[in-house]
Amino acid sequence: MAWQGREYQGGYYSPPRMTPAVKAILLATVAVFVAEVILGRPFLEIFGLVPGLALGRLCVWQFVTYLFLHDTYDLFHILFNMLALYFFGPTVERILGSKRFVWFYIGSGAFAGLVHSAIGIFYSPGVPVVGASGALYAILVFCAMYNPNQIVILFIFPMKLRNLVLLLIGVNLFVTLRVGMGGMTATVAHLGGAAFGFAYYMLKVQRGFSLGGHLSGGVNRWINALKRRAELRHRMRENDEDDRVEDLLEKISNEGMNSLTEAERKFLTDAARRRRDRKW
């Protein structure tokens, strides 16, 4: 698969320029792959996504770490995933910014892993899953929605990015329904990542919805409402206190100081102190 860019130089379409977050993820993935080759099976069992451990024993870090692991017996696994990240990742990073892109990458991968584990814990709880494909499907869907008519080369066949993504999703749906969780490829994770990319684009880009901003805005509105209610109650208490002070002063004027009860005397003393504190 190749990307047909917009810049034309020397008869060839230039590849996308590397962006900081994509570069960092590429380097981190390669470094983890080297560590995986050296350390072998124990490394895979700790940091790969094993549904029975991730959900059954709450090894929640696996929902993130599995993104950076790949099949050490199949170099094409990491090669194709990193090529997809290289070609399509920069587009999403330029739209979202580097920080949000990293969260998008990790969040989509974690969601894809969660979807896989929620089903896999019943069918293959002890089988580890590795690879960034879930996050990359989210990136592909995001790009296809942003620029559906972008031309890409699938092997030797040019096609619109929208059609390519629909083809990939269709294949994953077919394999999932035909083979289920018993196949070698975690197609459910792919579909979960694609769903995340679709939802994120619809909410974030088209509707301007920011999950963090939406939540923080909601929290701020809730806090401000509580403050307003507290201020209203405080003013009501002050007004009630002022009314009672006026009543007691009128009682003193009519009946004398000795007419006050001990509780009324204490109330006047406390009210006078609170008024002095407010003035200060």
C-alpha cells in the first residue's frame, strides 16, 4: 500500500513528511520489538494483551503495551503496521496536533483491545494479542473520513481511500463472522479500532466535541452551580439573621434588655461578631 501525495517532484509523488509523534511512536515500536526478540516469551506474556489477565486479573497496562509489540516470527507484521503509520499517521497528527494524536493512538488501541478482550475472554482467554493494527484502523478511518477521495495504491491498483477502508472493514467483518475468535488475526480488535476512529472523527472534527473539554466544562458548570447555591443560601441566612436582629432590638426598645432570654443574648452577641468579621 502506498500513499499518493499532493506534491509532485521528479516524476514521483513524495511521501508524507514525518511528524514528531509519528516518529516517536515508530522508534518506540522498533525498540520494543528488539526487546521482545531478546527477552522472548516472558516479555510477551507480561506486555502482550491476554484477555484472561487484562480483564480477569486487571492487568490493565496490557491494553496499551500490546500496541508496541509485534509477532517476532513474522517481520511483515511490524513492517506493514509501521508503513501504515508512516503514510497515514502524519495526516491525523497535523489535524489533531501531536499531543492529541498520541492520546488518539493510545486511546484507539486501548479501545480496540478492550473490545477484543470482552469477547476473547470467553473464547481465548489465554491467547496473547500483539500489534498496533487496532490503532491503525482508527487512523485509516479518520483519514478516509477527512479526505475520502484521496488516491492510494493497493499493491499496483489505484483506489480511493474511502473504498480501501470499506474493503478492509468488509474483509474483517467477513472473517469475524466466518472464523470468529479462532483465527490468527484479531479482526475484532480491528473493527473496534475502526469504530473508535469513526466516532472520534464525527464527535471531534465534525461537531467540535472535545471529550476532555466537554467533561471539564460540565464539571466547571456543576461547581459554579454549587457555588451559586451556596452564595444564595448564605445571603438568605444573612437576611434571616438581620430580620431576627431587628426583631430583638425592637423587643429591647419596648421591654428592656432584661426581657431577652439567654439564647437571644447569645444570638445578638454572635450576630455582632459576624458583622464585624464581614466588615474586616
